[in-house]
Amino acid sequence: AILSPLTPREMEILNYMAQGALNKQIAMKLGISEQTIKNHVTSILRKLNANARTEAVVVAIRQGLISIS
């Protein structure tokens, strides 16, 4: 179960995660620091009750938050 809604920025980062992008790549694309990405990823994991990035993506897909094309 999702603990709280993801922010638009977290959704954006989650979509990059689903594409397999690394924190450094996401940071460069969004023009923000890698540490900020790490903070967002930590928040995403907490909100989706996931222990790893892959698990977060799977949960998001199952919940209908994102889709992989």
C-alpha cells in the first residue's frame, strides 16, 4: 500500500528510475544535484514501502502510477 502520494518531482524521478537511469544521469537531466536525487529516491522508497529501486518500480507499476512502454 502507498503510504502517501508522490510529488510531481518524485513521479518524474520514478519514471527515470523505471527507464534504468542512474542517480547521476537523472541529476544531469533535471539540472539538480545527485544528493537531491538520492533524497527523492529515499522518499519514493519510503512512500511506496519498498526496499530497493527495482521494488519501487514494480510497486508503482502494480499500483498504476507508471507504465513501461
